[in-house]
Amino acid sequence: MIAKVTLTVNGAARTVEAPPLTRLLDALRGPLGLTGAKEGCGEGECGSCAVLLDGVPVNACLVALGQCEGREVVTVEGLGEPRHLAPLQACMAEHGGAQCGICTPGMLIAAESLLRSNAQPSAVEVRRAIAGNLCRCTGYDRIVASVLAAAEALRATRGASVSAGAPVRGAAE
Amino acid sequence: MSVVDLPRYPFARAGSLGELCSLVHERCASGERTVLLAGGTDFMAEVSQSPRRDGPLPLVVDISRLPELGAIEWDGRTLRLGAGATYRELAEHHAVREHAPLIARMTSDIGGPTIQARGTLGGNLATASPAADGVAALAAYEPTVVLASVRGERKVRMADFHTGYKRTSRADDEIITAIEVAPPPPGSPWHWRKVGTRQAQAIAKVALGAVAALDGTRITRLGLGMASVGPTTALLPKTRALLVDGSPRDVDLAQLDAAVAADISPIDDIRSTGAYRLHVAKALVRELVRSLANL
Amino acid sequence: MHTGESLRPSVGTNVVRVDGAQKVTGGARYVDDLPPRPGELHGATVRSRVARAVLRGVRLDPTFDWSDVTVVTAADVPENVVQLIVDDQPVLAAERIHHRYEPVVLLACADRDKLARAVEAVLLDVDELPPVLTIEEALRARDVISGTDNVQKRYLITKGAPDIVRDAAPSDEARATEEAILRELEACEVVVRGEYSTHHQEQLYIEPQGMIAWWDDAGVHATGSIQCPYYVHKAMKRAFHLEPERIHVTQAVTGGGFGGKEEYPSLVALHAALLAKKSGRPVRMIYGRTEDIEATTKRHPAHCTVATGCDRDGTLRALMMRVVMDGGAYVTLTPVVLSRGILHAGGAYRWEHARIEGVAVATNTPPNGAFRGFGAPQTVWAIERHLDAVARELGMDPGVLKRQNLLVTGDTTPTGQAMRGEVGIHECVRRAFESSGYLERRRLGAAVSGRKARGIGCAIFLHGGGFTGSGERLLKGKAAVDLAPGGRLVVRSGSTDIGQGTETVFAQLAADAAKLPLDRVSVATPCTTYVPDSGPTVASRTVMVVGSIVERAAAEVAARVAAVRQPGESFATAGDRLLAREGTVTSLLQYESPAFVKWDDVRYRGDAYPVFAFMCDVAEVEVDLDTFEVTVLRFWQAADVGRAVHPLMCEGQLEGGTLQAIGWALSEELVWKDGAILNPRMTNYIVPTALDAPPFDTMLVEHPYSEGPGGGAKGIGEMPMDGGAAAIAAAVEHATGLAMNHLPLTPERLFAHAGARAVEAR
Ligand SMILES: Cc1cc2nc3c(=O)[nH]c(=O)nc-3n(C[C@H](O)[C@H](O)[C@H](O)COP(=O)(O)OP(=O)(O)OC[C@H]3O[C@@H](n4cnc5c(N)ncnc54)[C@H](O)[C@@H]3O)c2cc1C
Ligand code: FES
Ligand code: FES
């Protein structure tokens, strides 16, 4: 069975023709050509496949493509590009949040989701937000530091125009 | 490795609850199987990790956006939790936080944020794992499960819903639409403790949910639910009988331990041991009694 | 001096890692992110389902349509050996099955669903034999599965009295040395004996093993997730009987290794290449998580028997230790792991007399292999826990006892290696103790509040950098630096970046050596066709050993440019002129082991390592007295790293390594039954999440190593794995009085150990 599913991916309308129970992860990595999200376990444990689905962080290995008709997906590629890093991405690279980098796309999605609803998170809040993302390299401290630094950078750049708690977009300028 | 099975599943999306009931009923009548897909956190993980299957596969029907399943409502007496509401939605809902704070608290112990964003109570109830945190927490409220089918609505006490290891009294053509909770007044004591394999992304080795009402120091109402200590969520009837109508300060701890031991049947598995679970179960109940005594 | 543009050095600063932007945008291409090659097939492995058997034959279900499935068996392998230390491991099992996940048949097909069905349609005819599954069973040798006595390797280290008798009685050295050490122990005022054991550990890199292989006119190509491209190269050369220049092994961006991608990828590459050869198509072989946990290497379980003698004031005198490791079904790297284990068995302490014996045995379990620490975590666990026991016996604080026996300059290790230069351990201990308030908090005792108890504990240890003994001399690691147009340098080495930051650090070292800005240096992708064999990316040797070659090579190239540079001319202009004249300007250098390193490989005597790094861990834990859950509240660690080329990445290595030690100590445990792993999934092999990890206080102590690059860097990649478990066990003991000698400290094991005490405890 093949279904035609239309969804928005990183801001652009895309149509995929694939079996409807194809995992969103496979649709992204295959026909949609976005290999940022990774498969570490295929069972919802590692979070390296995390993407935003209608603004909410989900494991793309547990979402069926057929469930995504008309929905909006944001992957790590949608946060910013190498020449125009979002503050969150830049902080992750600068503060030691990425070592081997395989968990990084999922970490960034989890952190992005946090920073959209909480402009001034505490270290514990950051840990809770990334609790579904396993990292075997860093010991997590540097990831927490990276996200806290990004929150600060975002507050500084958005400054007075955005009140605390308002949604913060981490997209490239 | 049988993610390879996924592309072979037939798939449909339900537009309304009525449509869904008819579809499921018709398939049942003709002996065909159907699986409902809500958050997919049980189903997709299960299929991906199971051995490959030959032969016809059930029809998967997406119910994740059925409006009839998503609502959370408070009518002044009853809190109606839509079976399709996600843990994240439950945690954020003011009525849940006010009237069923135990449920709101429990959600933060489910998997991690991405699981909370997708997983639903309907899925948790239907999967009927003895380790289900949602079921253990709900059990403390002694709720009613609301089921819909072409025959109309049926309500069943959750205590009667789970009938055995991963078994329920849901008929094959019934859909869980909501869970109804009649909570004690706001401010009533509640207790939640999950002892899992780690601090997040953890399956319960033992978890205890409790909701109480007190008259002075006398316990007038007590609902209990304990995960991972038997084939289904344990409701601890003997423990409850020992405590209700008494004061938490006068409890004989040896009797309490004995009641807990009589109420549960924990086993050894890859996550823990029966002996440890029994010990922790007793300790968690003692902890509950201490916290009630200290109110 | 070389005359590049003058600028601030980048060594010692936290430059943004060179692969950072790619990794934070999803642009980094790991093996399974590489686009399919035309005609590519998926590969799969059919594995034995029994732990030990005679393989009678392989049958293909005749009712299955095999027309578009490529089938490879042992008969298709030109030489059925995985090249490593001993030639005992076949590429595919031919006659005997030695473990439950042994590869037997390979399949490839374009359709993944059909491939999965084909795996089920392969039938193995086997006669099962009783398996040997534990160290005890192997030592009993009722069933012999390896050699004549199941022993894969033995070592003996002697110092003091045992060493003297050893030279006198070489034919009877085992007995004579044992008698000698027992005499020394008997002469001591206080003798303490104990047994300590450690369990398997899975690397659990988040990216599973994976490889893509294909053949063309140039020979065979393999691109994948690898730590050591030249290991794969050598394995291909042997199994396929190929000329070296016909083998092209390339590292894709690698999602963690920790040792798990040291030797195992050779097997994955051989398998993919066999399928590619037979099918005539490219083959992609990506392991699922379960297959990865089941079949690939793990940390060697170990059992250590220890006896020590000391004075009543705590002065240590004599050490006797026997270390037995479970090597698994094939020898693979076990001799080297065992070697490093026994070389670290004396810890960071002074012993007058020592006898350390190492034995590795074979079992019918998947071969154990490289994992960060490489044998040292097992023996550091033993010696640290043992000294905790000695302190208990003496009524002393273990931290004080350990501190008073630390090696100082001129002291010798059990192999007789003298400590050269400043021994950084003292400063590590001072800083870790001071910042954590260790001594004060030990004095105050456990802090009990309600049903929770807090305690604090320490571990002190060292770790040798580089290959053991004469290893580096035999290895002859090489690296090259090329001059490129525009005054740029290109570093070529076989050392891989698997997350630890090799690319960035090499660029820093080369830039500083040539006095160029960092962005003028690039590091070539490790591909065996273009990069020299630098030796494997292991043994904490990449920065310390290979980095020093890179530094020298860059300086040499810069000097050649400087020699032709005219006044006022830029480095780039001079470089381009030199390039135009010479065609290529390259410095290819080989590592020179420091002259002072003297090693006797037969007697295991001398300088085991050119230098040691040092570390002191202090862990604070809270134990729930009802549930025995252990929470690590905070973790202080001070490490003498010689010189931190990139302090932030250095701290990241220390923290990541320590968290692996914490996981090993508290939650990671493989559950075995009949040689099978019952929990081969991320949902039940429990590694720490962000909520399980403590905040770290990481302190870098810098006592430069005279021969280290960047002004004295030592190897530190593995060290943090060594001591974390012991520090936690000491803290748990401080909090609860439960003295645990066997890992892991899961709540279930603490509960079982507490026994009746647990119940009466309230
Ligand atoms: C990584 C991970 C961590 C987890 N952690 C926890 C945890 O901490 N605690 C815990 O309790 N669980 C946990 N789970 C299990 C799972 O998330 C929960 O059980 C969740 O509530 C399932 O809901 P779902 O909507 O995702 O179910 P689905 O997967 O969509 O459905 C599961 C089953 O329920 C049936 N079903 C769903 N909705 C209905 C309905 N309305 N009527 C009838 N049948 C229905 C489906 O047909 C299916 O058979 C975890 C799972 C994962 C993958
Ligand atoms: S791959 Fe989806 S959570 Fe691991
Ligand atoms: S950086 Fe390697 S897993 Fe997180």
C-alpha cells in the first residue's frame, strides 16, 4: 500500500509517496533527503531521531508517515545552516556540547523545544528537557552548559522586544 | 529487525468516532483484525523490535487526531480525561493539575519529553502492561473507563477493566474514549513514587500511586495502584482495608508489611528481582503511611 | 625559528571544533547518511544460535526464491582469518561454533523485507556441545575450548623479593615467586586479603556499526564507522590476499567508538566486501541495535584476588594480585587488554615487593575487546577497593591511607619503572580533596536525613599513555604534513576523530608549529589510500604520540618555506614559489620513542609507558535506604593531563569517560543465559540519562610531559574510565556501611548484600 502524504518540512511543503506506516524517520532520511535525524535504537529510547512535529518534540522512529498528513515537521536542518548557525547551534559547537555529534541533532531539537517555551531555563530544567536523549560521549554537563549559554544569547539578542516566556525561535537570522 | 514489517501494514485514518466504531465493528464481524494507532509509542516500538511476521497484518487505524478522544473536561464533579490526550497535554491542563495532581505528577515520570508528547492514557490502558505508570496512578482515583462501539457507550470500573497480564475486558470492536475520575476535594493528599531503572526513559521496577481523604487523622478514603508487582496493576485491597478507617499514626508496621506481601506477587525478570520488588513495595507503602501521618 | 605570520598560539585555547558546524546542522555524513551507490544491496548476517557446536552444514530452504539473494559462506573467503594478534578467529564459521552470535552466512538483497525473510530461510545443521560460559568454568577446564587449558594468555610481573628469586629460578618462576611474595606478606604487620570482580560493559556508542563496501578497477573500497582504518586494511589484505594499494578504507564521520570500533569493524568490512565481491554490487551493512549489542565486543569481565601487607601506620609494603579475565571465544585483543590491566594493578602507589599475575581464559561468549581503559578499570577497581578495605582494617580514612603511599619522583612501579619528572598525582589529590571538602566530610561521617544517606568517596589512579612497552617502537606510527597552495597545510594521518576532537587538536598543533593561523590548516579524511599508517586510534596515544609527529612535520614544512622566504614576503607567496619549484612539499615522519624508554618484553620489566597521566576522583552520593537507589550528587575530578591542548575538549573527555564509569558502576549490566544476552536493547541495557548524570567539577592540572606535543600533552582519553566506579563504591560505603567488592552496585545487589540489615533498618 502506497499513500501520498503532504506535509511541511522545515517550512516547505513536501509530498511523499510511501507506505503509510513508513516511519517518519525513514521518510525523512530517504525520500525527503534529510539525514540529520539519526537512528540509534528504533524504539524511542535514544532520542537521536527527534524532530518537532507541530512544534512538539517527538521520536521520528515512532511516528508513522501516515499520521503526518498536513502537519509541520522541523528537523535539525531546519534550525540553521553552517554559514548561518542559530544561536543554539553555535553554542552547542562552542561549549563542547557535541563530541561525536550523533546525538546532537536530537539534542538540539529537544533544546529548541525547551527554549521556545522557556527563555530562562534552570540547569535542572535543561536536564529534564533532554532526558529522552542519550549521549554516550559528553557526560551531559557540556550540553547543559551549551543550552544555558544559548538561552542567554537569545535573551540578549531578543532583548526587550520579547518578554520572558514568549516563544523564542532559534532559526537563522 | 522487523521495521521491515511496517511498510506492509494496511492503514486508514478515522474521520470521526462514529466512523471509527463502524469500521472496527465491520472488520470484527468479518474476522479481520484492527489495531488503533494513537501515539504509537507502544505499537511502533513493539513492531520494530519483534520478529518479522508472515501472513496478513491487521489494519492500522490512526486515531491520533480524533477530536472526540482528545478532550479533557471538568464538569464540577467528574474529570473526564480523553483517551487520546497525551501526557504532555495532561500535564499542562489546569483541571488535571488542580483535581488530579497525581496524574499531572505521574506524567513527568513517563519516558522522556518525546514520549510524553506522543503517549496517551488510552494506549497505556489498552496495552495493559503491569508496569504501566498511567494505570497505577489512575487506579488511585478508582476511575471508570468509557468505551464506545456501534452498540453505544459502555462504562466499566478500571478495577474490572484489566483482567490479566496484558488482557482487558475491552471487546475487539470497542474503543476507549475516556477515563472518568471523581476526585476527592482539591488539596486532598496524594502520593506518587516510581522506582525505575533510571531517572528517565525508565520502566518501573515498582511504582505506587495513592490518593486519600482524611477526616481529622482518620483515613476515610484511600485509593492505591502499584505497578510491576504482579500480572496486572495491583490495587492492594488488604493493605487498603488495613488502613481505611484508621489513623496512619497507629498502623502496626509488621501487619502493614504482611498485608502488602499478601496483596502482590512480584517476580524476577531482566529488570529486577522478586525479592527486591517485595522489599521496595513494603517500603513505598510505609513511606506513604509516614507521609499521611505527618500531614 | 620558522618565520610564519606571527600570531597568538591556538594550543591551550578553546577554538571552535573544526567539525562543529557540520555536526550541529545535520550536515555531518555518518556512514548510513551516505547516499546509496548505484545498484547497492543491503547486507545481513546469519548467526549461530547456539553457544558451542560442531557446524555440520548450511542449508538453504529450497522453497525460498534465492534468485536475487547473494549468499556467502566460509567457502567464499580466500583466507578465512580475521587478522589480529592470533589467527584463531574465522571471518565466517566453517566447522566450529564458538559463541552464540558467531557469523556463519552472509546475505545481500536489494529488498530489505526479502532479506529479512532470507535470513530465516537459512538453516544451520549443528551438533551442540556443552558451552563454557564463565571464568570459573574455563579455569576448571572440564571442557577445553582453547589450547590445552582454556588459557589464552599469561603474564607475570615481579618486583623486590619475587623478582630476585625469579632470576635465580627461571624454570620454576611461578612457584618460587609466589613463595617469595608470601614470605614478604607474612613479614608484614597487617595483611589484608580480598576478592574483587567486574562485569561486562557494552560500549553503546549511539551510532551502531556500519560499513559500505564495493569493488572496482582500483580494488576494494570500504567506507564506514571505524576507529582504525589500517586495522581494516590489514584484515582485508590478509583475507582477500590483496596488494595493499588495491585496498581503500575510508572513515566516515563516526558516532562514537570507545574501543568498540577498534577491532570489530574489520569483521563488518570483510563481510560487506565479501558480499560485494560475490554480488558484483555495492553492499551496505548497518547493524541494528540489538545485533550490535549481541555480537560486538564488550569490556572483559575480570576477577582479581588480592593480598597486601603494610605497617600498622599504613605504609604499604607488599602486593600480591592475580587477575583473571574472560577473553571470550577468540583471542582478539585480549593479551593487550590483560597486559594493560596488570600494568595498572599496583595503582598509583609505592610497593617494595610485588607479584602480579595475569591470566586470560576463553569462554563461549562473544570475544571481549577494546573498551576505553582497556583492562585498567578492572584492576583499578580491585586495588582501590582493596585499599578501602585496608583502611577499614587499620581504622584510617582510605583517602589518607592512599595519599600517604602515593608514588613520588624516583619511586618505581611494579615493573621497576622510575617516575620521571613531576608526579602530578599529588596536586590532583590536593585539589580534588580541597574543592570537595573530602577530608572534612569524611570526618563528619554519613549524613543521614530521613531515609536518605549521603556519603563521599575517592579513587586515585594513573594511566599510561601510548602503546605498552616496546609497542610504539614496533608500531612505527607515521603522519605527514603537506604544503598546499595559498600557504595552507594539510595534515594526513590515519588517526580518526571519533568525537574526541582529533581533527581540531591536530590542526591546532600543526598551526602553532608552523606559526600559522588555525584556518590555514586542514586535516585530511582518514583514507588509507592517502594517509600513512599512524597506528590505531587507541591507547590514549592520538594526541600524545601522533600529535607529536604532526607537530614535528608541520614545523619541518614551515622551515622549508622559511628557507626560501624573502624579506617582506608572505608565507603563502613563499610557499607557492616552493611548490612551483618542487612539485610537492611534504614531511612524512615516523614516531621516535623517547630514548629513555627501556622495556623487557619477556620479563615484563622496565618502562611500561613513556609517561603516566594521573587523576583523583571524589564522588558524593545519596543512597535511598529503602530502595537502595544511588544518586550521584556531584563529582569532582582533578587530572594531570600534562598540557591541555584544548581545555574544553579535554574536560569533555574526562567527564564523558567518568559518566561511562558511573554507568558501569551503578546500572549497566548484561543479563546472560546459556551464552545469550537477554537485554540487548537500549530499553534494558541501562546507561545514564542527563537526569542520572551528576554535575562535574573538573580540574585540569598541568605538569608537562617532556616529550609531549603542544608543550607537554599526555594521553588522557581512557583514564577517566578507570576510577569512577571505585570512588562511587567508597562513597556508598561511607553512606551506608555496605562494602561492595563486586560490580555493579545495582539496587538489587545492594539490597541482597544488605540482607537482613535492610529490613531492620527502620
Ligand atoms: C521509550 C519509551 C518509554 C516509555 N516509558 C514509559 C513509562 O515510563 N511508563 C509507562 O507507563 N509507559 C511507558 N512507555 C510505554 C508507552 O509510552 C505508554 O504505554 C503509552 O501510554 C502508550 O500510548 P500510545 O498512545 O503511544 O499507544 P499506541 O502505541 O498508539 O497504542 C498502544 C496500544 O493501545 C491500543 N490503543 C491505543 N489507544 C486506544 C484507544 N483509545 N482505545 C483502544 N485501544 C487503544 C492500540 O491499538 C495499541 O494496541 C514508554 C514507551 C517508550 C517507547
Ligand atoms: S532512534 Fe528513535 S529514539 Fe532511538
Ligand atoms: S556527542 Fe556522541 S553521543 Fe553525544
